[in-house]
Amino acid sequence: MSIARRKSKRSPFPERHMFGASVFSQQIVHRDNSLFLKFIAENVANAVVFTRPMQLGKTTLLSLALELFSKNKVAPEYRLEYMADEKDRNKWFVLYLDFGSVTSGSSGDWQSMGHELDEGVRKVIGRAMFILLGRNADLKKTFTDIDARPLHQQTTPNLVRNLAAAIQSLKGSLLILVDEYDQPVREALLRFAPSHSSGLYAQTKAELKTVFQHYFSFFRAIKPILNSIESKMWLTGITPISISEMSGLFVKDLTFNPRMNDAVGLREADVTSMLQEVHAHLAFKDEEEMARVLKAITFHCNTLCFLGSPLFHTGLVNDTMQILSDPFSRQIWLDNLDVPPPGLKRESVPSSVYNILATARNLRPVIN
């Protein structure tokens, strides 16, 4: 391995919770996984869901879809393996919903927390509608002609139906992107789960429909739209929520489709390339030191396996690269590579539960 020595003042790695689009615009993404969007886009199902643990790159992938398909965006100037077909590139009305931003400060019972989360869902949908209409004057006029009431006075199903009618009138296409679609329900169930050893879903099924009225009415309203206008819906999340059983909308699950095994996460070649970037920013002593670091990163961050080859955890690797880019933090870790890097961030609610239930080959707690 030949190491080129150059210096740069900028650490070329994304920070946690950085919106995916900015990762591409700043050209600090270290893996081109755009071809997986091609597979999703060409899937025969109008509604698909893809689940993986936190901080692997789902939001970045969905954000790239926004960049490639939205009428209000411009596809990246640099060439990706998949840039969307000419007929689709930047031709769709895209409704982008970030359900990952829905949180609750409630300290009461799970129903109270659920109502607060459901109200958060309503606000996210309303805000996304406001942004989409605000950026498309013709769509806003057509929408207002259908229903002149302010958005906050319309029910969630009405908003969805009116949007679809307006897009149909304009002979347009609608792509609905829902990031962390399971977050609201998951948060409430995590509050409720500790007091129930079994039968959690069966006990709460009816109550979930009552508590999460905006959430499930949104998906119920989407069902006829997918069959009446040119439209698609792509969901990402961590845990499976029975959308079809609770709303009647069938969503095809791509989680364990072999074509999606390594859609997110990092491969060894990606991590090696990132270490080269670190070296350009702050040189390693020699190739042996870089090899020792790669071995340590493999031990601490390479624990994911989704029916294919092991993958590195994207969030942990990005954090590790930030640490390696700081001379003081790097030296602390080099003194003892048997432990995780100092200050490595972990999620307060471990999505490693997903790995344990579905795919993890071990239970090393460093993941999330």
C-alpha cells in the first residue's frame, strides 16, 4: 500500500445527524450506493420499506433519492453510478417526511406519550406539505382551488387526498419519502414494553389505532392514491411496524432481499479509503500504524451481517475517523487499541436490539 502524503485543513467526514443531502453536496460521502436506489425505483411495488439499525446511512440514501427525483432539486454534478433515468430525474413532486424528528417529552403513561408523538406526526406532515406547496406555485394554486382552507385546519387524510388531486390535475408524479417511519410508534412501545413480558403487540393493537390516529390515517389515505395516480412511497426505519394490518396499505418489505444486503453500512474498501483521507489530513507514522488502526476498527465496528458479508457500522466509523483526525484523541487511542476510541458516541436507545433479533453474529455492546 502506497501512502500519499498531503495536508488538508478540512476533516472530510460527515458528523452524526448531518442531513444526507449535505453529505453529497459537500462530497464527503465515502461510498456510492446509488445503485440500490435503482433497484428500489424499478421495484414493481409502489410502496416499499427498508429497515436497518441506526446510523448506517438510511437517511443519506433517502436524501439522495430526494436530490435525484425532486422537481425542486438538481441532481449532483459529479457522476454517481445511478443518476435516475432521464424521464424521472428531477421530475417528481417529492413529499419528504422526517418522522425521526418526532419526539416526546412526556413523563406520563404510554398513551399520553403516544398522543404527543401522534401530534408530532401531524405537524411533520403539515410542515412537509407547506414546504412542497411553497416551492411549486402551480401546485399550490391547484391545491388551494381544491380546498382553500389553511393547512392546519385540514385533516391528515384531506391533506393527502387534496395533494394527490392537485398533482393529478397537473399530470404530475408523486414520490413520498418517509425517513424513520417507525419512530413515533417505536418510542411509545419502548415506554410500554418494560411492564409486559409477552403479548405486547396483541395487547396494544387496538389502542395503537386509537392513539396514533394521524399516523395510521396518513397511511390509509395513501392506499387509494398509489392506485389512482403515478406515485410511489419509500419508507426507511429500524423496526417493522405492521402498516398493512393497521391501515390496510400493503408495503413490500425489502429488508431481507438479497439485493439489499449491503445497501447501507461500509465495506472494508470504504474504510481503507477513509483512512487514506485521514492520513491526508493528519499523517500516520507509517503503513504499519495504519494497518493496526484498520484492524482495531474492524474489531470494534465490523459486527453487522445482513445475510451477506460483514459490514462496518457507518456512524461509528465516521466518529472514529473524526477522532483519528484529532492528534490528541488519536494518540490516546493508539496507546490502547483494544478498547473503543475515546468519546465514541452511542445511541441512548440501542438499535442493536434489531441486530440481536434479526442478524447480529454477536452481542458486542459497542454497536450503538
